[in-house]
Amino acid sequence: MNKKRFSALVLCACTVMPAAWGQQVVNDNNTPLHLMRPAYRVGYGIPKMEEVKQVMDRVLRYIDSETPAVLVDRQTGREVTRLEDITATTQLKQGGFRLTSYEWGVTYSAVLAAYDATGDVAYRDYVAKRHQLLADIAPAFQKIYARERGIDGNIRRVIDPHALDDAGAVCCSMIKAVINEKGGVKSNRLAAALRPLIDNYADYILNKEYRLADGTFARLRPQKNTVWLDDMFMGIPTVAYMGRYTGQQKYYDEAARQVLQFAQRMWVPQKKLFRHGWVEEMNPHPAFHWGRANGWAILTLCEVLDVLPADHPQRPQILQLLQQHAEGLAALQHHDGFWHQLLDRPDTYLETSATAIFTYCLAHAVNSGWVDAKAFGPVAMLGWHAVASSVNHKGQVENVCVGTGMGFDAAFYAFRPVHVMAAHGYGPVIWAGAEMLRLLKQQHPKLNDSAVQFYDEEVPTNQPIFNYDGKIRF
């Protein structure tokens, strides 16, 4: 049967209905029931690239309006425009979000990824403007801080970090901003200005952060010698990227060692998930699989694998850990594309920031060749539909869990509030969108018999592809 005749027959079966449709009883003989449109609640199928970018742009416009790169005097409210006019009462102008928080370090990395994916200079300029401001004002505030200590807390964490939260995510974004694709350092004003900040952050992470006896990053809260899964991301990616930044092997070795020592304590192989917290003197160790913390963990694995040399001896172990985590996460995705606040407890709410991180990481793993596109591409694409549905018309990200400490009971996690001003959702949404654009460019997704399928190459033009809306194309 030739192509034209086959096409005509299929179209006839799908579109030609009896003249007396109102009197016809629909049955399997007269109606292609398998082509009925499903009642998806958050979307399904293959998004258009322009639609993905529209979501990203909406978020960028919103965060740009909520993060002014401006100094003001906190007593008078007047804008401070000259570096020589900075005093102890000068502070960063307050918007909805903080320019120096770890959540905004995530956002800077995400926006840089968006620039790489789109070429849109609005993304590049957003980060450059804020990085440059922090670099420009740091010397003046260092002098004031040395004299009287009492400076704006958002600036204090840049020049005198007290925790991994202060240092890691922002530092990593700065390293990314100044290294080129070959791993060298760009010779421009911003790169030179950021170098002292990068060195200061890295010094804190490598030499001052509290650790267990074996060197694993740890905290003294909520219990003595507690390991937080969050701290994988707050510390390890910067260590790995310092290897790329400096070319020194010791940083790669330390990053790999930290990953595996975290996994030794935090990984639950039966679930293929990480626990949120581990306390040295606790026995047994409860396992609460909080969504966003697992997001930080798999994001760390992606970040480390992005820069760890191909011949590094620990790379196969880290790659295997990512692959197993991807399996565990894919199995727990809700049919609306989200993941739950507690991943393995479907009675907890569907949460956006974890969903966005998982969407980015699974798409990135597919694009990097670390996992099978056929198995994980559809999971990432379904995740993107969920993420996009959480961005409102203002560009705010909804259903994001607020900042969360550590608990050892289910209620603590299950009843954490959500809020559009929770900063944790904005970077992950943009990062997920950027990687979805790469996925659409690099991979070969198609709807076949209503389902998203990923192919090794473009589907031949003579193979019918069935859309869920009942239309057929070749």
C-alpha cells in the first residue's frame, strides 16, 4: 500500500464519522477510541521551544524586578552610587530576594545555564550586573568590617562567610561566570574582580567549615555532628569547580571523597534515595526522604560529573550513584509530573522546587549520555509540564516549600508551608527550562500512539506519528 493511500485510510478512520452522529452509539467498530484526548491536568506531550523560553523569560523578568542591584543608606533610604560614599549604614537595597543567599547562588548558576542555552544576553547581563556589584563593593566593606563589624548581613556573608550556606552556591556561580568552555579563565574585568571573592569563599569551604573526624562536611545542629544532605550541594560543587578553575588535581580528589563519604552515611540502597539527615550518635538512623534535599544531592552529582576528569578513579562510582538515584526518583514521580514533599509518602503534597531540580538533573543526565534517553527523557518532559504549570502570570513560582531545617518525624516535613516568596524555586525553574531547551535540540522526542517516546534519531518521515488530540502526521 502506498503512502498516500495509507494516509488517506488513517485520516478517514480518525475524522469521518457517521452523518447522524447524534444518533450513533460510539463503539469500538466506528470510533478510534484509543485516540480520544486524555484529560491531562498539567499538560502532556512535547513542548515547543518558544513556550519553554516564555516561561523562563517570565521568571527572569520577575526576579529582575525583585532583586535590585543597588546600594542604599538604611537610615535615610537614599541611593549610594559612589564607592567612596559607602559607610557602615550602607546596605544592599532590599527586594523580595537576597543577592547573596545560597538560593540566589543557585539562581545565578541557573541563569548562566539559560544564557548558554538561549544566547539571550538578558540572562548573561542579569548575573554579570549582580556579580560585578558584589565584587566592586567588597573591598570597601572589608575595611569597615575590620574596624566596626556592624555591616549589612547580606554583605557580611560575602566577605566573612560563617557557613556553607554563605559560601558554596554563590562561589560556584562566580567560578562558572569566569571560566570558558575549555576550562581556562577569561581575562576580563569581572574575572579579575571576582577572583578575591572566589578565593575567600573557597578558603572558608576547604579550611574553616566544621567537619567530622574523617573530613566530611558537618554541622553542630540540630545535634552534635550532624550531616545534612543539603551540604552536598552547599560545598562539594565549588570544590569540584575549583579543580576546573585552577587545574589542580587535589580539588577533584576532595570533591569525589566528599561525595562518597556523604553517600556512605546518607544513601538508602533499598529505596535508591538519600536520607535528609544523619547524626553521628544516633542509632538507628531515621530515613526521611525529603524532596528538595534529594534534589540537592542529585544536582551535586551532576555538577561534579560535569567537571570531574573522565579518567578520575572515583568517577564510575559517582556515575553509578547518579544512575541509581535517577531510577529511584523516576519510580516515584506523580502522574501529574510532580514529586512529593516526602518522596516515598504520596499523602504529602506535590512540591515544585524538588520537581524542578529533578527535571533539570534527569534532562541533563540524558543530554550528557549518563542515562538512557528512552527511559528518562519522558520523565523529564513530564516534569517540565509540572514545573511550567507552577509559574503564574507574574512569573512567581508557586507550591515551593519554605526553608526547612531537619526533623526526625514525618509531620515536620509534611506540614512545612509553601510560599511564592520561597527563594528556592526560582533558580531550579530556570535551570529546568534551560536544560529542556537542550533536550529538545539534542534529542529526538516524538508523540507515538499518544505517548512521548525518545528515539536515537529522527523518526523516518514515512512512519505515522499519532498525537493525543487525534490528529495524524507523517
